[in-house]
Amino acid sequence: MKLLVDNNLPPKLARGLAELFAGDHEIVHIRDKYGTGGLKDHDWIVRLGKEGGWCVLSGDRQIAKKRPSRELFLRNRLIGFFPQASVMRLPFERQASRILYVWPKMISQSETVSSGCFGIGMKGDRLDQV
């Protein structure tokens, strides 16, 4: 899986996941991929779509919910994983724990669907359609 972690989650999360899954998955934070220039959602979504095969881990659920950005996201054949607000309020180590807990489901989704938006909740390993 190729996974981009966006600006709503810390770079250390992406770097930690990249280290844990080195050789198996490509995981990068948006700042490490595109720099710190404040790239707009539209721009990085289109760029990832052109590269193909990317998933996104984002704390910005508006991408998955608001019509223009959701349509752009899906049209560019991206798969998004969006922690619920309750998960985003957790301390960093608990956020990381939740993501690791659902990691096998994220891998499965990345291998089965061509695009989609999925929520990461507080309990269990289910990914809900957003």
C-alpha cells in the first residue's frame, strides 16, 4: 500500500508507520512528499491521482463529506481513511494505536476497492463508509 498522511496528522505518525512497515508499504507525510508550502487539498489530490495507487490517512473528514472535495477525491481514484473526531481528540499514542489496530482492514480495503472514503472509529476494527 502507498499511504499519504496529511497535515491534520503529525509527521512523526507517518515516519513511525513507515519505519514499522519498511519494505512492505510506502508511507509518507504530505510535508515530506510535497514540502511545507501549504499545498491546497485540490492540488495534492490531483497529483496523487495522476501517480495512481495511493491511499490517504487524513484527519480532515471534510474531504470525505463535502461535495466538491469528495467528488474530486473519488474521481482521482483515491482511497481515504478518516479517523472520527473522537479518535482525533485522543493523545497521539492512542491515535497511533487505533490506526495500528485497524491496519489489517486498511490493507484489505486498499487491495479490494479502487476508491472510497472510510472512517476509523473508537472501537473494533471495522471501517465505516463515510
